[in-house]
Amino acid sequence: MTWAIEVGQAIATRIANKVPALKDELLPLDTLRRTTTSTTYRALMLVADIGDSDTTLASAEVSQIAGEFVRRGLELNDLLRAIRVGYAVLAAALLDAVNRLLPPEESSAELRRISVLLFEELDDFTDVAASAFLDEKGAWAAGVSAARFELITRIVAADAAEDIDTADAKRILDYPLDGHHVALIAWSTPHSRHDLRAVVDPVLRQWAAPTSSLVVPVGQQSIWAWGAFPSATTFNDPNRLPFFDDTFIAAGGVGSGIEGFRRSHLEARAVERLIRRRPDLRPATVAHEHVALEVLLLNDPDAASQFVSRRLGPLAGDDPRMAELRSTLSRYFDLNHSLAKVAAAEHISKNTVTYRIQQALTLCGHAGDSTTDLRAALRIHKWLHGTPHEQ
């Protein structure tokens, strides 16, 4: 028993020194020592063939220590590294004891027997530890995700953010609610195998490198995410939001404090609704500040459709010619009524541009100088009914 305690102590010390994640004392040495001592004692019983016939190297303490790794934020690789380091110390201690206690003519066969036994037990021992880790990780993640989701829904609820204890919220979310935030909502197609978490950082970096991020699963194919920034920020390049196959991403605007956390998420949800209303529903990454007007115009889709019908008339038709006229007219408005710029963009003559615009205005019955309603109707139509030519 004394030998088991000494070897168990040596194993615990070696693991604490060799596994980087344990050097910061994330796991108390006494907790680790109890497990290594128990394992050493069981190894001694197996080698000496004493105790119950069903004795295995893995004890209840192994499952407990695996759970401790999870609860202290350590990874499975940290646990497996600890097992490899500890097993090397245990094997060396057992083999050294054989060489010390047995004469040379007997030690060779005994060394081989113990080596084979340890090799067989290592596989089962690792399986037990890894399974316990993954089970605890799943239970822990489910509990943490549920707590985070419940808190987030409270924050997002109207007027509820004022009653949130920000210090307690920071602890639960592991995310700072002061400073500035950008919210994302990402979802994938039904058969996608894309890891949604992998899209968060590349999108957030279009504003700046986040100092912290929060990702919460919402169902099987959707996540809510936030990035924290030390100061207010804008797009690095507003025309180069990253695109991902089989993935849709909606981004809110930059918001400050807990109210900004809430507001940015609500803006991302508004963009999500907008994306889901597109007729083609192709994967896209869309920021609120790019479609803020569309979000307002399409808040009531039925009313928006009626508005489009009244303002565009026959120009709202779904045939290719109407789509072509709408595209040219929209570009004409976007380019400040420059015939030359529209002609260059569409690779047609200025006379053709003029003819198409006149046709479009005649079809929709437009009269007067103001084009505000017409512009709005064209933008609504593009989202609700736009053809690939217009997109």
C-alpha cells in the first residue's frame, strides 16, 4: 500500500508538470492524487493477480476526475495527455520493481507478462475515461446552453434588459455585456455538414477582431452569436462579407452595452426574416446596415405587396422583359440618373437606356418629379419577387 501511495504521488506530480493545462493549477493536486493512487493500487492487484476476478484498472475515481476536467474547462486532449504521461510513470515503476525483486532468469518472462497486461488495460482504461468525459461534457454543455439561452431570451425581451444583473450575466454567458457588440444569426440547409461555429469569427472580423465571442445553439441547424469589441467600429470592407456554402448569415448593427447587445440581435432577426422571404432562398451573408430600408418596407409583407402592385402596375410582371426594365430603372435611380453610367454598367447604349426608362415609367404610370415611392416599390419587388437577372 505504501508503494502505491508513493507511485501515485509521483504520477500526479509528473502529470501536473507535463500537461500544460494543469500547470496553472486548474485541477487541485489532491484531487488528481486520489485518482492516481487508486489506479496504482488497482494495477498492483492486477499484476499480483489478487482481488476479484473482474477487477479492472479503471475505478470510480477515473470517471470522477474526467468530470472534473470538464467542469474546470479542460479539453479531452488534456485528459488523454494526462493518461499517457501517468501510464508511462506507472509502467516504469512496475517494471523497475520486477527487475529489483526477481532474479534475472525469472524477470524476463514477468516483464513481458506485465507489459502485455498493461497494454491491454490501457485501451479499456482510456475508453472508460474518454466516455466519462464526453458524457459529462454533453450534460454540462446542455445545462450551460440552456442557462445561457434562457438568460439571452430575457435580455432580448422588450424592457427586460433593465432588470438584468450584468455581473451575473457576464458569469453565466462568459461574455462581457459592456462595450460594443455585433450580433449574428446563422443557419444552414437541412443536409449541410458545415460547422456553423466556424463562420462566426470570419464574419465578425469584417468589423474588427473581436475581443470575445458568444455562440449559442438554437435547434440543430441554427446559432445565435455575438462579438464584443472595445470601441464602436464599422465595416472594414462593406462589399466583401464572406460567403459560405449551404449557410445563411444575418448580421445586426453595432450596439453599445446591454441594450446594444439586445438591439443588434433584434436587427439580425429582422434580416433573417428578410432573407427567408426571398423567392430563391440562396445562401447569403447580409448585414442590417445594407438592407435597413428593406427591413422597414417589408415589416408587413402583405401591405408591401399591395403597395408594389399599385405603384408598379404592369411593370411588376414576371416575364423577362419586365425584369429587364425594372433592373435598368433601379440602376438608373441608384446611379443618380446618369445615363452614361447605366449604359456602361449594362453594356448597352445610352439611347437604349433612355428607351427602357421611358417604357418603364409609362408602364407604371409614373408622373411627377418625386421618385421616392417608385424606388421603394422597386426595392420591395426585388426582395419578394426578384428574378436572378435583378439579383
